[in-house]
Amino acid sequence: MEEIQEKSLQREAVKIEIAEKPTPFADLDPEIQLAIRCAADKKAFDIVGLDLRDIASFTEYFVIASGSNQRQVQAVADEVNDQLKKQLGSRPVRIEGYNSADWVLLDYGDFVFHIFNGESREFYDLARLWRDARKVEIPANL
């Protein structure tokens, strides 16, 4: 019996990763595409999209972006909010964190747009927390 236990303890775990194809940018709803373009226009950086449809029920997508300071984080949030309202008539269900601008959350129901300053993004690391989500292909030319 000891011999069997000893052998089982010595086995190495094999990890198999199956790469899922990212969700194409063109497949996103117009609101999400516009929000990502607006963030890019305001020089947000490290924009990441996560497709949560298979793993969450409260929203379909997360978009995560960074700004270099409080003013830029607020400017990105303002641009996303203003352009979605003006061009598509979309209004967020709620906005959180705007005044402190460490982490601004714009909740549009079907997607949640997160804008972080660098320190908060590193601390909360949403992309790691939601690493099981499929990635969204963000065009390099934005």
C-alpha cells in the first residue's frame, strides 16, 4: 500500500491548455465597438475586452482600459458616456468611482466598461480574476 501511495505522489500534473479563438471585434454590438473607439480616441491604453457570455449571467462583456492620471480617466469616461448617448442613445445604468477616478465603472447592462489608473488596475487585476473569459480581438489600428 505504501508503495502505491508513494508512486501516486511522485506523478507530475499535466496541464493542457486549449486556446479558444478570440471574439472578433466585428461581432461586438455597436455600443461596445463605439465605447472602445472612444477610449482609444482619448488615448486610453492597454484596452482589453473580455467575453463573459459563457461564464457570467450579470453582463456579457467587460472592457478594461487604463488612463495615466485622474483627468485622463475622467476624460475617457466622459467621452464614452457622451458619445454613446449622442450617437446611439445609450445611457449607463450606473456610473461608479467618477469623483476619485481611480477606477471608473460605466455599467451599460450588456457590457461594463472599466477605466483604471495604473496603480488600481494592477491592484485589482480584473483580467486575471476573469482569466476564464474569452478574449475580444481589439484592432491594433485604434
